[in-house]
Amino acid sequence: MAKPVAAAKSEAASNQRPFYKQFTPEQLKEALRRMCLIRRFEEGAEEAYMRGLIHGTMHLSIGQEASAVGATMALRKTDYITSTHRGHGHCIGKGADPKLMFAEFFGKEEGYCRGRGGSMHIADVESGNLGANGIVAGGIPIAVGAALAIKQQKRDDVALCFFGDGATNEGAFHEALNMASIWKLPVVFVCENNKYGMSVSTERSMAVANVADRASAYNMPGVIADGNRIEDVAEAVTTAIARAREGQGPTLVECKTYRTRGHSRSDRNRYRTKEEIEEWKLRDPIGHFETELVANGIATADEIAAISAAADAEIAAGIDFARNGTDPSPNDVTRGVYTPGNPS
Amino acid sequence: MPIEVILPKVDMDMATGKIAKWHVKDGDAVRKGALLFEIETDKAAMEIDAPGDGIIRNITAAEGAIIPVGQTVALIYQDGESAAAPAAPEPLPPVKPITPAPRPDAVPTAVLPAASASGRFPATPLARRLAKQGGLALESIAGSGPRGRISAADVHGALARPAAPQHAEPGSYQVTPLDGMRRTIAQRLTLSKQTVPHFYLTVNCDLTRLSEIRERLNAHAPRDERKLPVWKLSINDFIIKAMASALRQVPDANVTWADEAIHKYHSCDVGVAVAVEGGLFTPVVRAAESKSLPQISMEMKDLAARARARKLLPSEYQGGTTTISNLGMFGIEQFTAIINPPQATILAVGAGLERFVPVKGQSVLRTQMTCALSCDHRAVDGALGAQLLAAFKTFIEEPALMLA
Amino acid sequence: MNAPLRELTYAQAIQEALATAMEADKRVFIMGEDIGVYGGAFQVTGDLVHRFGEDRVMDTPISELGAAGIAVGAALAGSRPILEFQFSDFATLAMEQIVNQAAKMRFMLGGKVSVPLVMRLPSGSGTGAAAQHSQSLEAWLAHVPGLKVVQPSTPHDAKGLLLAAIDDPDPVMVFEHKLLYKMKGEVPEDAYRVPIGKAAVRREGRHATIVATSIMVHRALEAAEVLAGEGIEVEVIDLRTLRPLDTATIIESVKKTTRLACVYEGVKTLGIGAEISALIAESEAFDYLDAPILRLGGVDSPIPYNPVLEKAAVPQTPGIIEQVRNLVKGRI
């Protein structure tokens, strides 16, 4: 792993990082709340799955909450994101309501996708989420297209595109970055490099050491951030967003992080060691952020405990809400394929 | 097209049969003549052989199941044929299409062995609906389409014809349901009589020389170990040879009608009608022009015996450009016959009868046989038919010419 | 009303539709390979770049997958992209975005978004362009719920269907036939629409129905003309839209004529004709059928280069005449 830019920096208030000034204490506490919600949401989802309450599979991002929230906290509501199969965190980061996400998870009409999408496609379109994508790299050109539309419409919004390390080996990544760069589109590429494309490590699948190294091929900045440190992610992305809004074109931000759960529910972790997983668990992004908030005098331990407890309660209520949701009628199986009122 | 393996009728009054044992399984490669399965009747068990080479597929009849005669029980696929096609949804009479018949052995004949007895008839959906509306049973309609398929036009035709005369009240007659052979004969000959423009030519043939030669040849027939003659030539054997020789001499008449074309054949293949219980078969003597009389005689004896046992293979009764129908053994003086489409001619042969004929002003007693040739005017015009029949007469009256 | 009859080529009609749509709606833009100053591989976009500028007539790099995805994203974010594939064959490079994204986005998101994009796909054989530039892949895309697929056969429909496609809130794939680009026909000047999902009866008849698509409509009409001289009256239906299929027009016609032939350039096996045949077999028209259904489609082969083979690979007029004659005469 490349050396995180800020890992060694002092945490003393006197030497405070820009992050703690860029955002208000309310925004910072909200960021922690969202990270807690993501963690609890996924733990709740995992438990519901194990109890047999939901079917299908899911891809958990436990351990990656800092990149999801750090990358989205500088976005406006009118900015877009595109997300991935491991997208619960992005969705909550962009402002979705966990209750409606659970409803989707449980396949209910109240869900964000009316139960048609499930875990892999949960997205709150209203909050600017253009969809979580089940196809690796599928969302990258789409984000570039959204950025093209923003430019055409002369808006100063941006499109932020989440994807994993595996997606950077897809042709779509390269085609999309190239076009985003030649047309100077307002897009921020956020790679959550969690070291493995399912089971194959980046060392075995990438010809370069860092995803960020690939940016030079497309004449755009390539920045590495410690994906488990929210301040690191947020600072890098904030700079990239500003650049995009000013019409200077795209940036590729690589967040080095780790998923402590398997790829999906069927993963038996044969490709990595217990030690590696445990080592990364010690670098828990939530624990780190809580410590930093206290150290920077932004939140007290009690406030943090309250945030955590509130997240617990919200998740429990969300699961209850979802379990009592409405199952779609089989008569409506083709609803949503085409826009009503047109030939179909 | 895959070859259909049907449950054949092996017994006179058999409407259904039971497969006692399969000797092959789905996917097996089979050679023509290889044992496929055994049929059990209340009298005996019969072994059924493969009608062709290929891979056996779609075995639809289980051992022990009762199956209507004529139903397809398996298919044999040749090399390169897709075996994905399911078994034919309904058993069809194995009549080959009338249209393009590139090779003589692919030419269908009029009369075929046991066909569907399951009560199902190929008909278009529209024809079925019209027949139902018109109160007509499909079995009463002759299908004009490929494989005897009944179309709307056939139903309209049937509806336009006057209703069958009412017979006496029920109970005063016995009802015999049609079997597949009867139905095929009805359909094919109705089609022929309705659509083939027939004309007829008649000639008397003097049998004096033929009878002499026949006696001499039979007297010289080789003997087997029991001192019995190996062959005995019949007059019909001479007729077959004479007809084949006539076709060779008049090749324009050695044809079949194929709607868009006339197919003229290189070989003179002559069908011979053989009466069997409940109908008839027309086994074909191939290339009869090139075979010796004893060859023809022995071949015909075998074909007739197997026809009567209903053991002919389709390849043995399909094809040919003409047919010989001989009713002389019943004392019939003369008659005319209906052409078996797509053949172009059929020769109706009467009995050899002694008649006084004028020879150089004298009344002389001669044995004569009256023959009537039916021709399909679409393929064979009057003069051509006359040349053929004249040539035939010459070969009958001067059999030695057949050696030339 | 009685405007003088004006003729345009199929390519000109498409260009006129593009210009009309871009003039009427600022959100509309076109993108594709070599569509700018080059004017498009088949000169369909022509000089549009000079009228609308490079921002609205965008040359893309040779990146079909990326371009398709960009079209999807732009459509989601409020623009109205029209993407030209240089050859429909190249859409195979973009299948991921077309099939997984464009077609499914609305459904996956619970009906909360629309993807109003148009893709134009020059297709078909007959130009000697061989196996990778001659395919007719419309049935592939018509198999995907969420897409709409149209195949204009005339200059009139090329314009009207394209304008309808641009209006449509869902992704529409417009398969244009390369051999038709130079075909001339009457094209009104107004911004008329040809409704998606409506077939056209090009010729009425009572003995058989030919359902044809794209260039095969013209071959079917030629065949019908010859057969009419033999007393066989063939009804020719131009399908125009593959999805959604105009089932009512087909069913009504077959009920009238009792015989059906499907003529299309795509590969026959598992193709459009199979769908039309099954439609009839499942419909009330089944009871009106008086002959087996005939399918004339492309052979099970890539399109060959040799001109004789190329012709042999897809239905041609003489074959249509012969087979439909056999159909009507009860020979099949």
C-alpha cells in the first residue's frame, strides 16, 4: 500500500487539518452520523440476510465508510453520483433515508426502487444518485455523460463517480476518463481501492502500483488518499470538486481502503489472510474519526455516544418499517420497464 | 427429414399394438434392417427392423404401452440432421410430397402401407374450423396438400359436392372404420382422378410367340437340389420387361409430373400392383429394362410375398414412372386404371383370351391380351402415349426383340 | 395543404429530422464517430456541424462503449442524446451500456427515471463490407425489454420515426439500412411523426400476408407485383417497429389472407420471423391459417464478401416470389 498522505500528521488542534475548518462542526458530526448509519445499515442488512428475511446477495462496504462519506460530504443536492454494487455507503452519504433503503432491501413497494432493484441498485434518485450499478465500471461513462449534460446546460454542478479498483481494468474506465478529459467535463472519479477485485489482488491484476498512476494517461491529476481517513478523502475530493466546478476538468482520486467483509455473502476469504483482515480492522475509519472529533474539540464523547445510539435506533426502526412494507403485486411485474403514456 | 419409425400393422385385424421390447435406445446408431423392437400381438411376437441408417431418437412409445397402428414411435436421423426436432406431433401418413422429386427413388407412389389409424388427419387450422362448421368429418375429405394435408379449398370442394346418398337405416349395414391404407388409397386416388387429366389408349397383343418362348424358357430353368425349377416365368414377368423396354425405347414417356417441371428418368422403374388384404401395394422393379426375365421373376416373387406380408420398405414401393395393374387372373377382358401420381402412365392388363382374328383373309384362333394405357396428359401427349403402347405391343408379340 | 411533392433521400430525411429536432429543442445533441466535419461515414449528418456547432454535433473518439455510456448519463441528467454508431456491428462493443444500463435503468430504479436517448445503427448487407460491417442485429436488441427498436424502410418513415424516437422518453434504437440511404421518396417538410409501434400496410391483398422489415419491404413489394400478374394477391406489411410489435395489424391481416410469410434480413434462426410466427400461432389468427407459416430470413452464416454469396445469404426477390407462390398454391 502506498503511504497515505496524512497518516503521520499530528492530530493536535494547533496543527489542525484544513478538513476541520472546511466543514462546520454540524457538518462534521453529520458526517460521523452517516458513517455510523452506513455501518449499522450493513450490519442490520447482514443480520436480516442471515435470519432469512431477505433473499439475493449483498456486497458490504464495512471498513470503507470514510471514502463514501468523505467523498460525498462536499457535494450539493444537485450534484450527481454514480455508485456501484457496493453502494450502500454512497447512497447514505448522498443523503438517502436508511428506512427506504431497507424497504428496498426487503423488496417492498416503499423501497427506493419499489422493490425492483434490491441491494445492488439501491439509489435515491431525488438526492442525485443516478444509480448503483451491478456491472463493474458500468457507472463510469454514465457519470461522464451526466457531466456532459451539466456542461451543456451550463450548470456548475458536478458528477462524482464511485468505482472500485477492479473497474479500472475495464475498457469503460479508460474510454470514459479519456473523453472526460478531452472535453474537460465536471466529473470526479473516486476509486475505492479495497485491494481486491473479488478475489484477485491489485498486485495480480494491475500493471501499475496505484490506480492514481493511470490518471497521467488521460492528462488529469491522480491523487492518492487514505481511504480509511475521512479527512484525507474529503480534502482530496473537495479540491477535485472545486476544480471541476471551475471548468478545469476531471480528477482521479484513489482512496486506499479495505473491506473487512468478504466480496459478497458467498465469499470464504480464501485469497487473503486473517491477519491482514485484523490489521485493517485496527484502522477502523469510524473509530479514527470519533477520536479526531474529540481531539479537535468538535464533539464530546457523550455526543458521539448519542450519535451512535441514534443511528442504532434509526436502523432498528428502518428494519421494522421495511418488514411491514407492501409487497409488489405480481400483476405489476412489468411496471417501470417503459415510461407510461408512450407506445410500449 | 428424419425417417419415421412407426408401429406397423403386423396382423390383419390389428388396430393397436404393444411394444414388447426395445432393442435399441435413444441415441443408438442403427443400420437399415437392424432389429429395433418387438411387437406383441395376441398371436405372435414380431420383430421390427430399422427402415434406414442413422441415429435413433425421440423414442416415444414405452414398452408395454398400447399404441395405435401407424403411430410414430421413434425417428431415425441421418448424418447432419438436427435431432433437436421433437417427434412429429401427430402421425402423418408417410406420403412424400408430390412436388420436387429430384431422384426416382424419392418419387412417391400412390399406395402406401399402414398409415395413421389414430383418427388424426393433417389439416390446416382453417380447414379444421371450416369442416367443423360445415359438419364434415375430416376423414371424408381428400387432402390435396403435401402429406395429404387438407386445406380450406379441399373442405370447400367437399362441401360443394352432393352429400353422400343416405343408405338404409342404421343397423342394416356393417360399419368398417377406415384404416390408414384405405384412407391413403382414397385420398391419393381421389386426388389423381380429380386433378390428373387422364386419357386412355387400348391395344390387343398377340401372345402366341410369348407363350412359346415362355414354355421353352421354363423348361430350361435350372433345378435346385430337390430338382425343382429355380424360377418359373409368368406372363406378367414378360409384361414388366416389355413395359420397361418400351420406356427405354420411348424415353420421353419415362417421366413424372412435378408441377413446375417434368422429370425424365434414366432408369425404367416399373411398379406392379399387388393386391393384399384390405388394399394394394405397388412394389417397384428397378431398372427392369436391364434385368433378365428370371431376375425380374424372382425379384417380383419376393416383392409380392413381402407386400402381402406388409413387410415392404418404403424405398421398395416409392418411385417409378409407371405401374402395371394386371387383373387377367380374374378373367377381366379389359379395364382402365387410375394413375398413381406423380407417375405419368399406368397399364391395365386384361386376361389372355383366345379370339378368332383375320390373318391373310383366314380366321385364325389366337391368344390375345387387351391392354389399356392411362396417360397423364400434362406429361404424356396422345402420340407419345401411342408410341409407348405400340412399342410395348411389339415387345410382347416379338419377345426376342427384348434381347436387343 | 397541397404542398408540392418534395423528394429526399433516406439519408437526407434523417438529416432533416436531426436538424428539426435540434432546432426545436436545445437539449438535443448528436454524437458519434466522424459525424462532424467528415459528415458521417454515410454522409447522414453532412454539414450539421456547421449549423449547430461542435458542442451539439460531437465527434467522439473511437470508443463505442464509453460513448454509449455517456449518452445514457447525459439522458439521465436531462439532455437528449442521439448517438450514431458508424455501423450497427460496432454496437456490439457497446452492448453493456445498451443492454445493462440504458434498457434497465428505469426499471431498476423503480420507474423513477427515464432514459430518453436515441441510437442510430446503420445495418444490413449488400455493400460488400463483409462479415463485421453487414450484420442485421435488430432482433438482438428487440429481445431486450426496456428498449424500443424501429426499422424505417422509406425516407418518409426515416424522418418521422426518428422524430418520434427523439420525442420518446425511453431508449429507442433506430436501425437504418445502408442500401436505403440513397433511396429517394416523398418527405413532407413539416415536423411530422410516424408513431412508434405502428406497422404499415404497404399493399393490400387477400391470398397471403408478407410481414417484412426494412429493405425486405421493397423486395416483398417487388415480389407482390410479380405475383399479382399470376393472380396471387399478396398483402405486404412493413413492420416499421420491432418493439413494441404491432400485433393487431399482423393478426388482422393473417385472418384475412389465411397465409403468412415473414421476410427479414436478420438470421432466420431464432429471429423476427420466429416471433411473428409464434404470435400468429398463439393468437386467434391460428384458426384462420390455411398453410404452414413461411419464414425467409438470413442464412446461418456471417455475411460473406463475395457478391454472389453475399446475395445468397439474405432473401432476394426471386426467392420471395417462388416461395410465396408455393405458399399460396399449397405446395409447402
